[in-house]
Amino acid sequence: MNGLKKILGFVWIAVALIVGYFGITVLGIPKITSGKQEDLVFGIIILFVLMPIISGGLGIFGYYSLTGEYSDDKK
Amino acid sequence: MSEKHYESYENMTEKQKNRTIWSVITASSLGTLIEWYDFYIFGSLAVVLATKFFPADNPTAAFLSTLATFAAGFVVRPFGALFFGRLGDIIGRKYTFLVTLLIMGFSTFLIGCIPSYETIGFMAPVLVLILRLLQGLALGGEYGGAATYVAEYAQPNRRGYWTSWIQTTATAGLFISLIVILVTKTSLSAEEFDGWGWRIPFWISILMVGVSYIIRKNMKESPLFAKAKSEGKTSKNPLKESFGNKFNFKFVLLALFGAAMGQGVIWYTGQFYAMSFLQKVMNVESAQVDSLMATALFLGTPFFVFFGWLSDKIGRKAVMMTGMLVAILAYRPIYDSMFKSVNFETKTVAANGITEKRTVKVHDKIATDSLITFHKETLYSDGTLAKKDSIVHWSATGPVMKDGKAEEPKVSQSVKLNDDTKWYLVLMVFIQVIFVTMVYGPIAAFLVEMFPVRIRYTSMSLPYHIGNGVFGGLLPAVATYLVTTGKEAGHTAWYLEGLWYPIGVATVCLVIGIFYLKSKNNNIHE
């Protein structure tokens, strides 16, 4: 199980990168550049609040998993 | 004093403990229910509030409206969780959630007192925005306090059952807000409601908060926190201990990605996306949507308590992960079946079932400018009634032109369901509410059990509010984007595309939950 958690760490880091990429290019930047004021607010929230939480948080989770922080002997 | 309180509680008989915990649950649940009521009132009356405070033709007011909508959920709720969580771990649970209750109550009451944009201009939307942000802040601090307070009173083998009463409050708050608005609307004329009646649901809040405040004020501090405080074991800096310490922070991340984010999207799908899907994708009449949602919520609410109780018997993880798994597998078949239940291609038009009318509304000042409405009603043999209004803008010389072409008519459609279809849809929404109760019923006990008493309020509040406020709150925007993109791309099942968001998030959460969470419920007495 501990070995599997370490392998999954790579998966979560990859998912974090993919989510970050699509969050920025598909949701964030198009919203900011759409010219509509309500989109601007939403775009700023996506880029500067949501992406750091979602992508950054999942990335750190993946890193911890990879380095064995969630191993049974560390709980 | 605090040590005495802990000892006297520990020395109580089982019967005395049960009596105490019922008063604890009443005090906590009532306050939390009112906070959810206050939060939803704003959303449920958003259309009226927009006309009073945020005129659409004014860009600055529209900007403030967007801030009020997004910032309260995405930014301020998690911030409230940090701010009040810290206070709760330093000062105590009881005083902190008394403060959040008062902030929420007064903010809501004051929103109902603000003069309209027409009367005081920009001050109106600015004041509404400030009060809405205060609502989000208070909500962020409330839930963690109530859940922790009840859990720290509960016997270990019944913690899931007792805390599940807190879990019913979010759904009950939504239900009560719908009922209060419905009663106010039906008691007044449309003009009266639009003129001043919309303020009543906001004013009612202060009465409920007053009662709840008195009940909560007379409660004692949680025995576990009181003991920790008397022994000097409370944290001096809960934020640093929760998020600056790797050992605790990894559990905050695990709580978020292994439980709260999946729970958040399933909660929003079952209670809000289902409603939006019925209204916007299936075009079901708004009154029917309200009544069928209220019925499904009412029938489903007792299951929060059932699954909380079950989590004491077989473990929180087993109940929550099963809920997530069945939701992931069932969402597409459920929504496909809902959509096809109103499929006109399989229905037969009743004899003399088509009615068509044409009405003309002439502009007051420009007699040659008019709006022509083509109204068509189709009655089907099973009793379903489809209505379609096409509004065409007409000038003296013919249709109004835009970019060299006749202006597109504005089309609105609505469907009045027959009784069989209505009850079928109640069942479909009810099943989704059951998924909600499976993942949400045990989560308060689960989160409380993940963290030690000294940083519990802070550590459990943040993942909960990010899971619900951020991952759940993003659902409408992302799902709408996916549905629109799917429709434009010509996908045959475009109406199911929005479900990829909750399915994807819940799947990641399920995998993390299965492999990383412990199966056995934790002890919280450290």
C-alpha cells in the first residue's frame, strides 16, 4: 500500500499540472480578456484564488504522497 | 471551573448525558440552520435584489453584484473559516459561534433595511456587498464551531449520529428559505412583494437569531476544550500549527482531497445542479421545480441522521466512499432518464391540443414601435403542456433590423409536467439527495476525528469550506460551460456534459479516500 501511495503521488502531481493548465488557459485567461466586467471578476478569482488552492494544494498533496508522508508508519 | 465541567460531564449517567446532548444539539443546530437560511435567502431572492440594488444597465452596480455573488462563496467563506477557527481554538467554541450567529443575523436583518438604489444611489449596492461579505465570513466560522461543539459532547460510539443533526441544517435551511419566500409571496400581491414584501424574509431572521442566541448563551463550553484550556494545552497559534506544521497540514490536505471536495460536488449536484437542470435544460415551470425540489429535500433529510448513525456502526469511510461511488456511477443514467422523461418526440398531441395567440405591446411613446408575442401551447395526450413564446420586435416598416438582418426573436419555453412525470422526477432528485446524505451525513464526525482538540476548529473548517465553497461553488460555472460547449459541438448527449465536472472531482476524491483514509473511526480525546 505504501508503494502504491508513492506511485499515486506522481499521478496527483500530473493531475495538478493538467488542472492548472486548463484552469488558466480555458477558464482564467479567456474570462479576463472577454471584456465583460462580470467575467473579469470571475477570471481574477479563478487565477489568483482557485487555481493556487486546487492546483497548488493537489500538487503539494502529491509531493507528500511521493515522499512517503502518508505511509502507514508515519500516521 | 473548566476542569470541573469536564469531570461533571464525564461522571454523568448515560441518561443525563443524552439529555445534555439534546440541548447541545438543539442550540447548535438551530443556530446553524438559521445561518444557512440567511445565506440562501440572498440567493433565492437574487432576482428581486438585482432590480433593487444592482441595476443591470449600470456597469459599476453589475460589477458589485458579481463580487457579492462570487466573493462571498469563494473567498470570504474560507477566510471566515480561518479567522473564526483560530478564535475558536484560542478563546473557545461557544463564544466564537455566538459571534458568528450575531454577525450573520444582523447582516441579514440589515440587508432587509437598506433603501434601494433609486433612493440612495451607489451606497445601496456598496452596503449590500459589505453585508453579503459579512454573511460569508460568518458562515465560514459557524459550521466548524457547531460540529466541533457537538462532537466534543458526544459519546464516541454515537458521534456520527449526534453530529448528523448538524448536517441536516444546510438542507433544512434551504428548504425553510424556500417556504418562507413562498408564504410571503402568496400572502401579498405581486406589487406589494416587489415594493416591500421581499424584505420580510430578511427581517424574520432577527427573531430567529434572537431565540437562538438566548439558547446558545446559556450553554456551557465543550467539555474537551474546557479541559484542554484548564490544563493549558490549547494552542497559542492555531493557524501556524495547522498549516505551518507538516504533520497537521498533510491531514488538512487529506481531509480536503480525500473527503470534502467529493462531498462538496455531490452536495451541489444533488441540491442545486438538479434544480438548475430542471429549469434551464428541461424548461420545467419554475413553480413545479420549486415544489418537486422541496418534496425531494423533505423526504431525503431524515437520511442524514440514518447515515450518520450507520457511520458509527460500520465506519465513516465506508459510508462516504460508497455514497461517492454510487453517485459517480448513477449520475449519467439519472440525468439521461430525467431529460428523456419530457421527450416530446415520443408523445402524441391531444386532439385540439394546439392553441396559438398573437399579442401586440405598443411602446408608450413610439406608437410605431411594438413587441409582437406569438404564444403557442401544445397539450399532449398524457397531460403534459408545452408553452412557447416568441417575441418579435416590430417597427413601422417591418421587423427591426440588426446588422442587416431581422432581429432574432426572443424565445422562451416552459413545460408543465403531468403528475406521473412530476413524481418520477421527485424520485430522481430524491435518489440524488440520498447520495448527498451518504457523503454529508457522516462528514462532520469524520473531520472532527481527524484533528486534535487544540487545532480542531481551525483545521476542520478550512477543508470543509474549500470543499463546499470552492469545489462545490464552481459547479454551476463549470457545468454551464461544459453543457454550452457540448451543445455547440453537436454532441448528441450535450445535456449530460455538465456532469463530467462532479464525476471527475468525485472520482479523484474517491481514489484518494479509498487508498489514504483510515477505515476505523478515530478517538478525539487527545
